[in-house]
Amino acid sequence: MSWIHAEDLPDIAFGAAVLGTGGGGDPHIGQLMAAASIRSNGPVELIRLQDLHDDDLVVPVGMMGAPTVMLEKLPSGQEALLALQTLETHLGRKVRALLSVEAGGLNSTIPIGVASELGLPLVDADGMGRAFPELQMVVMTLHGVSATPMGMADEKGNAALLRTIDNRWTERLARTITIEMGGSSLTALYPMSGAQAKVATIPGTITLLADIGRSAREARQAHGDPVEAVRAVTGGFYLFKGKVRDVERRTVGGFARGVAVIEGLDTCAGQQCRLEFQNENLIATCDGEVLASVPDLITALDAESGEPITTETLRYGMRVVVIAMPCDPQWRSPAGLALVGPGYFGYDVPFVPVETRFPARSVGIELVGAG
């Protein structure tokens, strides 16, 4: 795929919701915005990292805030343009290419619309290989790339420019501004050269999103199992199948935080799974035993349709299959785990790769073909 057309967007949005691990905002909103932009301005060129010149200016754009806010406060489409213009004015340079800051949720589809609006290419890469709740949680941080200068804007036309001493301070200050902007903002940040982007991002993720969506769609069309299609293309593992019994969810400090309790069905009958989330699913446990944790990806899929379910739309009575997928190897390094491992989120458990945990468990092994 060298160009992104409007008809490609549903597959990309589906894949973004899978890798969004429950967070990142509903990519359907970004899909609608991108489709409208493409219809008006034409398709978006998707370029490889190696197509960048070393001195090109590459900038990720995306949304910051609690996904629950997006259910009631939709972006107009101009916020991201204003944030990018604020950054360009400060730098005195024009952006050569845009990038998705994360490969999950709304932030995978928003850059497509912005790229179409501005006639810019989109790089087939991102900063996470999934979605994470905090701004500093990108591989750019691991490679010493600064999040600032950073442009921010809201739907009212307010704009801000940040310069901070490190990426953790960027998160703290930008989160405060975002709360004052109404719980969500659009951002342009991590400005980097083409040379930096080639080593400080995760390649091929936009293509992967499209592959995930296409695999699930083709499975449904062939009356196959879309859940298994998603698991297969992501190299994932079945963790649990059940019915959502309870969801506790609140918006605190600019994040959607909560717990979902799932009662087991079929081979998981008599057991209980807990999903704890901060925008994204962070840890899955079964009767007190850890099944998977960050930085590996944990996603709930509708047991029948295979549709990924975001944390803000998870509801009582839903029948779901929970799968876990291995994260990018960079997140499993000591520096990566310090930034996004279980300990950072307050869980006193060691990180164990899902492919190491899973062979020791019987739960879910018989779920192939579930749905």
C-alpha cells in the first residue's frame, strides 16, 4: 500500500482499535475525519522510513486526553492544523512528513486526515507499536528525542507552545493544559529529523493496521472466525473468554481509569478475569494469577464479530475474548520497562513476556475458533 484511499480507512481503523488495547480513543472518529479530508483533498501517500531524507522535518500529530471525553467532545478537524502551524511557526520550517505518535486508537487515523488536508505524506511507522496513556511513553524517548517544542490546540481556537526540560515534564504540563482545554487537545510534538525517525520509531505499523483489519474482514466474509484471524495476524495468545459482569470507570487526572470484571464462559467457566486500565488495558488477571501485563498488548474483542472493544465502550453483558500480543522488543529492554512496565503503573509484579507465561496456562488454549 503506497497510497491511503478512503476505502482503506475501515481496515486501518479496525487494526488501530486492536493495537489500541482498549485506549487511544475510538479510531472511528478519526476515520470519519480522514475520509472527509480525503474526499475533499485526495488520497495520502504512505512512505517508508528509508524514503525520508536525513534532514527532513518529521512530526507526529495526535490527540491527548481521556478517551471518554471524545464521546461528547468531537474534534472539528482544525485543532491539529493549528497545533502543527504553531509548531512550524516556532521552528521556522515546514514539515516534510507526518507520523502517527501511536499505532492504536484515534491517533492512528487523525494524522491521515491532517496529511490529506496539507498534501503531506504519512510515514509507515509510529512511536509505540500500540497505544500508551502518557505522552513520554514512546520509543523516541528511549532514543533521546525531545517531545518539545510542542504545539497544542483546542476546538475553541486556543493554542499553546511548550518547551520542557524532559519528556516526563512535557506529560505533566501538557496534561494540565489539556484538562483546562476541556479534557482533550490536539498536539504536534516530537519534531525530529528524517535521520532520527529512521532509528527512533517503529516501522511498518500503518501497513500492519491495514493487514489486521483486512484479515478480520475477509474472515467474516468467508463465514470464518474473525477473532482467530486477528490473533493469527498479530501473533497473539488467547487469554480468556467470558461475559462482562461489571465495569468500574471514572475520569481522573485526564485519564479514563477503571476495572472490568469478566465471568468465564466455555472452557473458562467458573473463573473470573479482571482487566485493569488507564485509558489502555494494563494488566489481565485470572483468579489472582497474572495472565499478561504491559508493555505487552491486551485487547478485548467481541466474541462473535471480532470487533475490538475500547475501555470507554465496554459494557455489562458483552461477550468477549481477551487476547494478548507481544510488544515491540524495545519495550522489553531495561529502559523500556522502566518507562512502561508494570512497576511504572503501580503493579508489584515482574514483567513476563506473554509467550513465556502462556504455555504454562491451560485457560484459553482451547479457545481457537472461539466466537
